[in-house]
Amino acid sequence: MAETNTQKWDHIQVEKDEESQVATIVLDRPEKMNALSYQGRAHLKEIFFDLNKNEGIRVIVIKGAGEKAFTAGGTIQEFMERSPEELSLLHENVAAPELSPKPVIAQLQGYTFGVGLEIAMACDFRVAADNTRMALPEMNLGMIPGSGGTQRIAKIVGVGRAKDMIMRARHIKAEEALQWGLLTEVVAHEELEGKVNDLVEELVKFSPVAQRVAKRVLNSSQDTPLSAGLELEGYAYGLLRSTHDFKEGVDAFYEKRKPEFNGN
């Protein structure tokens, strides 16, 4: 049975379904295109911190309420009320999905602009409805993306496409974003919820410890030379050799049955 949090987050709801082993974070401000406040960014980090410790949750989904947007961005007027030093640290809260040891899925639809796209890029999977529109439009304000946008977009799609998108404040449709490698999958809007649920079911079948290690190795090796990445992968591979889940996976393979992983 799903449980919805009663704690007061700023226009964010958290639904936990421990039977399905999934938690869903809902950006819940549909009348404002799910605009995320400065406080909401800090709350997002706190929410992930709590979910990371919950052993009953294997996968985290983040989505927007309503049908028009994941989130169209931040509350712009707040930026004029913050100091330059505060603004320089915006990326720390938005990094929460990337820093989580658990698989995180961004369920995207409609407007995915500004901090919305920055949050999505910090997730492991981005599943989008065909009406999704993505943009980093800060250039229209005489500003640049400041929550990881310039860095993650360049790492995902390359510097040339990042410049095309950021320096022109260009809107990218879902199909083009898929071609760029910015999205994992694009489906019809009415199929979006089912597709995300299918992905959740797929992910929870794997070993939790193997998934944690895989995510850590992949994230940690992004800024290292190949030789260092290979060393990291090798150590991680050796570490997993001693786990229950690896032995269970091998036994199940030879016994032609489904493995029963326990995360150890």
C-alpha cells in the first residue's frame, strides 16, 4: 500500500510504496508549472537523504504533478534576494539524485526547463512523454544555468550541442533529445506511467549491492583517465566477488532459476 508523507515540504509530496519498493517524489505546484522554490531545492536534498536510508525503498521516481510540466524552472524572483555566495552553491541540492546510491528515474512530461532539466540530468534514467520540451533558457535573463546545467549537459551530449542549447536558449523536443542521448526513452503521454512502472519492476529484480556499486563506479569515473577508471572497475568487480548476491546469481544461472538477491 502506498503511503504519502505528512511532513511539510515546499510544494513537494513523497509517496512510498514498500510493496513495490519504490518512492515517488512529486513536484506539486501544477498551477505554477511545478516551479521549484529555493527552499524546495533544499527540501529535495533532505528527501533524498531520508529515502537513501530506507532499506524498504529500492528505486526512486521523481515527477511533476498535472499534465503540463515536470517543472518549468525555479522561482526567478528569489534569485535577486540571495547573495552571490548562496547562488554559487545551488548545484549542491540538485545533485541529490546523482549522489543517491539507488537508481533514480526522472518521469518527464511537458515543460522541463531550467532547474527541471538540471534535476533530470542528475537522475540515472530519463523517461519522457512525447510532449516533453527541454530547455536551459537562462540566457533570456542575462544569466547561465547555475545548478549543474552547463556541466551535465556537456558531459551527456557533448560541448557542441551544449553550446547550441545554452547559448541560444534553444528548446529541444523529445525526439531530438532522444537522438542526442539526453533521454533514455520516449513514449506516448498516455503510456508514460506504465513505462516508468515497467522500468521500476525491472530494476528491483537486480542485486541492490551490484546496482549501488555500478552507479558509484560509473559516476566516479567520469572525470578520470581510462586507466584510473579501469582500476576502479577492477577493485569493484573484486569486491562484488565476495558478496552473497554474486554467489546467488551464479547458482541461479546454473540451476536455471530466478535469483533471490538480498543486497548482501
